[in-house]
Amino acid sequence: MKAYHVIVNPNAGNGKGLSVQKKVQKYLESRGIEAHFYFTEKAGDAREMAKSLAPETVKVLGMIGGDGTYNEVLNGMTPGAYPLAVIPAGTGNDFCRMLTIDNWKKATETMIEGKCSMVDYGEVNQHRFLNIYSTGLDAAIANQANLWKGRYPGALVYTAALIRQVRRMKRYSYEVIWDHGEYKGEGVLVAIGNGAYYGGGMKICPRASLYDGKLDVCLLKPLSPWKLLLLFPSVFLGKHVSFQEIIYVQTKQVRLKVKEKVCAMNMDGEIYEAVQLDVNLVMGKLAFMIPKD
């Protein structure tokens, strides 16, 4: 018999994950709904938990945590085997913004009463991602933010990390090839988005949709630290694409090569290292519970 299963990262959001789980469990019990909860203890646990679930037993798999937790689940499950549901408890909760889910109660109601929709996801070097894959300055900011979690409240940690990293801004030598074009030259960052938001609400890929079968690519050419600080506020509204230093395209696949020996890569808020990436879009193969409204 199928049931609700929920993977919980209790340490998400500096301990917010556990408090959200308690609220979700109490709410479900008040509705007479049984759910099985699984608690992660270390990185990689969510992936293994998702991998171990038998699809025929899962009505919906809920995920309490942030983008990193969702990413692990996506890479542990078979996409489309059962619907996923997000319950925000992370620092930035950027993927939840794409689904217009901003609190645990709406998320829980969506898990049990929402509609199931098929959405896109990305693949990079055979690794799946839900939201955004990026490199350069924003990966350095994400890494700094991870180190500073707990020092600043909520998404403010990303702004503090940006101010810190702007002074250390590095230029990279990029080779970016997309469906009908390419760029070879210096740049500060490249963001490849299935979703629109990262860094606690920055709308880096403002035209992104989970249903359009396209990846959005935003490349920032070299600029002065002062102009970057001028551009920065516009990112929250998605207005940065009008700056001349921005290249913005939509494509089904991207090849990104960084000519440095190794470069930090930010995938759904988690940091990896790579030198060459082949990024593809998988269209409409992932089942997600989304709000009815």
C-alpha cells in the first residue's frame, strides 16, 4: 500500500529542518494522515534514502530541507517513479520560489492536496540538478555562505558573502557553447538555470521556467567591483540582463569549459570542482506536487 514518505535534513537552516518536521508531523496527524519520516545525519544520506525506497510503496516523497537536500534526493531516485514535494527549511529556499511555496504549511498542504505536474530537470556530467548550476564568482559566494551559515540570519548570509568575495573577484577564461552560439573569453561567472533563483532570492535566470524544455544561461563578462555592486541589487528583480556585460541565452544544451586547472562549481547550493561540463535539459520527466492555485 502506498504511503507518504518524508526525508528530513534536521540540520537544514541551522536546525530549522527539525522544527519544521515536528510541525509537519503534527499537522498530518491532525488530519489522520500517516507518514514515514527518515532523518539524515550526514551528506549523502538523502540520496541513499531515496535510492532505498521501493517506488510501489511511495504515494509522495516529501523533502524537508534546502536545495542541497532536494538535489541529493533527485540523484538517488528514479525520476518520475513517484511525485516529489518540497517543504522549505533551508537557508535560501530558492527552488521553492519557483513553485510559489514559501512556508511549511502551504508545502504540506501541497504535498497531500496539490496537483501532480511533470517538470524539467538538468543533467551535468551525468549528475542531475533541479535548480541552477554555476561557476565563478557565485560559486565562491555560495562556498563562503556555506562557511558562514549561522553567523548571519537567513538569506542575508549570501549578501554578506558577496561583499566579501567582490574584493577577491577573479576572472576566468571560459569557453561556452550553446545550441546556436558560443562565447570564448574572460568572464566572472556563468549560471545555467532550470530554475530562476539562487543565493536567497537572486533572480539570476529571470526567464527560466520548469516547463519550457530550455536551460537559461547567464554569463557575466569582466567588470569593476564598483559596477558589480551597482549591478547586484538589480539581480533580485531580474533586471541585470539589460547590462552590457551580460550575455543571456536559452538553449537545450551547453558545453562549458574553464581553462583553469580546476574551478569551483555550485550545483543547487553545494560546491564541487570540475574543468569541463556538458549540461543537458531533460524535459518533463520529473513528477512534482505543485499548489493548485
